[in-house]
Amino acid sequence: MRKMFNKVLIANRGEIALRIIRACKELGIKTVAVYSTADRNSLHVTYADEAICIGPPETTESYLKDSNIISVAEMTDADAIHPGVGFLAENALFAEECEGSWITFIGPSVENIALMGDKVKARDAMAKAGLKLIPGSRSRRRKRGVVQTEEEAKKIAHDVGYPVMVKAVAGGGGRGIRVAHNDISLINVFQTAKAEAEAAFGNPDVYIEKMIQNARHIEVQILADKHGNVIHLGERECSIQRQHQKLLEEAPSAAISGELRENICRDAVKAAKAIKYSNVGTIEFLVDDEDNYYFLEINTRVQVEHPVTEMITGIDIIKEQIRLAADEKLNIEQKSITCYGHAIECRINAEDAENGFTPSPGMIQLYHPPGGPGIRVDSHVYNRYIVPPYYDSLVAKLIAHAPNRDEAIARMRRALDEFVIEGIKTTIPFHQKVMEDERFLNCQVYTHFLDSFEG
């Protein structure tokens, strides 16, 4: 067994960097923050034991500059790097570079990341594991998932039926996805998706999936050690999205049956074991209106929405992630996992929801987070903090936990009313309207929820 780390470098920013620093402090591990010049006044810089500037605001010259980050780790004698979410978190090459520098990458293996980073190979692996795939360019009849030509794309679309989704093989985080409703739009979408994939991921390959109507996005949190032990921490409902980016999450899902929950969680564990997965991960599924569920992808990192699972299980997922990376065996058995109550997370973004969710960077003139029973706020901002225009617009995660969903909604309403952020536009008003929406109250939420949202 590896000795627990002495010092961890956090290769990220914002609230997730601060969240990791806090977990490390509780484990007695020293921390190193890295930051761009735009983040010199961020709280993660203040709270870390050491902080090193790694470049200008542009991500390619700072948070994505893997050579700079590894150099800082070597210079500060950090024996591990936590990539957080986004940036280098699912970059197999970066994980491999860490290994080559004798620095532990706090995440799954290089092989896991590389396999799940290629969406076609991931689908192949899950098909072999016995999971059901969304109909598309990979099937029992059609083994090769990558679609090369427009004619091939049209044939697949006709086989599975419109609408279809054209997806980048190397995509992730909601990027590299386009929808086509007929042959004409498919040709345009196919070429656009390939060009976007090449520009964003350096890989133009795409594949095609049937677009599931009235789909729910259900994901299962897993923990896996390097000794073959895998457990799940239940599921999360992540169906309220905009352009495939999640806006609100719940745990557990209030819209699936106990039998469906058991089956999905069982298959998530089966999937992780099939690829010898280790560390923290999320197995994502789409569920149709007849309770058929299909494998979507595996996220090989901690998720932004992990707090809702922490709230109902009492398990600190970040701490477990660090322990697993240090080669510790899971000290939690599946039968000991109990879920209490219901948790909801609202992502508070610096965006103007009334104007197409336009980003709203700038100085926060007044910041007053809510409190009281069952309320948690994960944030890196404060009075007079300047939200930079260069990065993700997330400024806070507001989590409400209560004995049941109705009480969790009531607490979330109260917390949203208390939450004061002045000087910039935020999505607080949007979430207040969601909390009053009859479909949300009746658990009738699907991935197209915002298409007809009247708020």
C-alpha cells in the first residue's frame, strides 16, 4: 500500500480547487495551488499552503499547459496532482506524463481515461460488458462505430430513424454534439460536427446515435479501488440541461422505480468491473419514457454535481478519491451504504438567463450566501471578487438537503431567496422559476425541459 501523500498540487481553479484543498487539509496533506494572472485573487490561491503562478489568463498558456504544471509539482516536491474537473482531468496524456515524472495522478488509470475518452471504443467495451447501447453507428450488425461519409451517415440515420445525434468520438463535457432531423440537416450537421471535433479535440471522427425522445439523464456514482472492489453510491437525476450542460441535479431521482434504480446501479458496477476501473467515476445513462435505459458514457473524474451524493450518503467523495489514488482499499462495503433524504444542487452561473444565458463577468459588489439547516454552498467568490471572462461561468453551487424532495425544494426556494449576488447577472432568478414550475414539482423533467420552459 502506498503511503498517503505529503503534498498535492491542484491543477484547477475556482470552487473545485477550493473543495479539494479543504479535503486535503482534513487529511493532513499540504497543498499547492496553481493560478493564472486572472486568478491571483481567487480563494484557492489564499487557502493553499503554497501558490504558484503558471501563466497568463489564456487556458492554453496556464491551466492547460501541462509542462508548466508538472514543473511546478517537481519544484514544490508535490507527490500527487489532483486535476479537479475540466481542463486536464480527462487527459490521458497528462496522466501518463505524471506517471513518467513519478507523480501520482489522482484519478483513474491512463488506460481507463484513454478508453473512455474514445466514445466509440467506450461503446464497444460496454457492449461487450452486456450494457444496452443507444441505437446508432455501433450495433451487432455494424461493428465499426466511426462514420466516415455522408452516405454512410444517411444510411445509419434511416436505419435507426430521425432525429439522430452526431457526436465527436473524442467529445466530452457536452461539447461536440449536434442534432439532425432529416437528410438535409444531417449533411450540414455531419460536416459541422467533424470540423468542430477537429478544432476542439484534434480528432475529426464522429459517430451517430438515435436521439431518445423524452429522455432522462441518470448517472451513477462509483468508487473503485485498485484491488477489484467496486461500489456505487446511488444515482443522480441530471436531466435539466442547456446545450447538454447540466444546470440542476438531484439525488436520488424521484422519477424512477426501485427496480429500475437497482438495475441501473447494478449495471454501473458491472461496467466498472468490466474495464478494471479504479478511483472515482460516473456511469451515465439515458432512460426513455418506457424505462428502457442505455449506456451514454463514463466520466473518468469527479463530477461538478458530486455534493448531492455526498449529502444523502454522508461520504466525502473527494477524500475517498485521494485515498483510492494512494492505493488504499475501499473501506466501505455496498451493504453499508445508506441514503437519507433528498438533495438538490443548483449551479449558480454568472450568466443572464433572460438573455440567452449570456456570460456576465465583472465585479461582485455584494455577496451574501444563504445558510440555515440543510444548506451547503460551494463557492470561491466573495465581496469585490472579479469574475474573469476567460473561464467557466460557475460562481457557486447551492445544495439543499432535507428528509424528502418536497422539503428539499422548500429549502432550496428559501436559500435562493436569501442568496445575494450583486454587480453581475446570475442564474439565481432562473432557478427560482424552476422551483415553481409544475413539471419540476411533479418530477416531469427531461433533457428537453428548457425547450418549453416558460420561466
